[in-house]
Amino acid sequence: GKAPVGADVSVITPVYMSIPMSIKKLKMAPGYSLGETPGTTNLTSQLEADFTRYFRSLKPGEPVRVVDIIAVMVAQAGVIDFELYELAGVKPPVNVTVESTQYAQLGSLTLSTT
């Protein structure tokens, strides 16, 4: 667009904020595994793809909400139960504030059955 003559215009490029998360006590339906069992559906790669889509749907400055992370897990076929143990280094997890100049993105995803 065009700014009026004499207007100060700043262009800020958003930076990425890596959000690691840890999910424990993961219970899976028969036929699913964390990728270690041949002949089963790899839940790790499916969840990584689902969380990547979720993070890409967020606008700069939009918070990462615990309820949204839980919704991604619940929507995944093969997930029976889980404990969202840690989000962005915080236990128990709370919503993550993201600055207006930041995009949230998936950091490490740790999945455990214990």
C-alpha cells in the first residue's frame, strides 16, 4: 500500500520462536507405535506433521494455547490418552505468550509411554 507523504513506515520481519513440548504417559490404540515397531503406524511422524500444521496456522504474536495442543492430540487417530507434561520449558504447561514480531514454531517433540 501507500503511506501518506511524510509518514514514518517501519517494516519488521518476524522471527521464529521455537516451542519444545513433552508428552508423557502416551497410550496408543493397537497398531500404533512411536515408530519403533515395524508394521505399525508411526504416531511420532503423524504428530510432528499435525503440530507443524498447527504452528503454521498461527499468526505472528498469536499465543500457543494449551487447549489447542490438547485438541491436536485428541484429534489424532491412535491416541487414547496422554499427559501434556511440558510446554516451552514450563511444567505444568501454561499458554505461551508470543511477541507480535514472533512466529511460534514446533521445537523438539518428546513423546513417551511412561
